[in-house]
Amino acid sequence: MDPFLRIDIKIARDVVGKIIGKKGNQIKQLTEKSGSKVTVQEIEDDENGSSLVTVVGKFENSAIAQHLIQEILFQHYSQDMD
């Protein structure tokens, strides 16, 4: 049996739309490309208004999902610098 890995990524709430995408298309693509389950939930008691992206899957698949999410965040934040 392959080991499973859970990765939690805390993100700013204003970036959640970039992870989910229009009509959930982006999160569906993340799941399909990586083979991992990707979910987003609001952190209710967080003063900074953060959300939690959770990735669960086989070790390699979770690493792929994490990389894809980091690419989305990098693109978002690098556009803010322009």
C-alpha cells in the first residue's frame, strides 16, 4: 500500500477564488492533474481572514498538487508586483 500524505496550506481568503476557479473548474483540474483530493475551507477563528487548502493523496500525487497550488499562488502574487 502506498503511503498517503496530507498537506495543509494556509492562504489569504482573497486568493481562494484563484484556487477554486470559476464554477470550481480550477480545483477540479488540480484534482484531475494530481490524483489527490483538494479541498478549501474557511478558518473561522482566524484574525487575518485565512482559508485552509487541504491536499490528501498518495505521497507523489500530493506533492504534485502542492506544486500546482504554489504555481497558482506565485502567478497571483507576481502579478500584484507589476
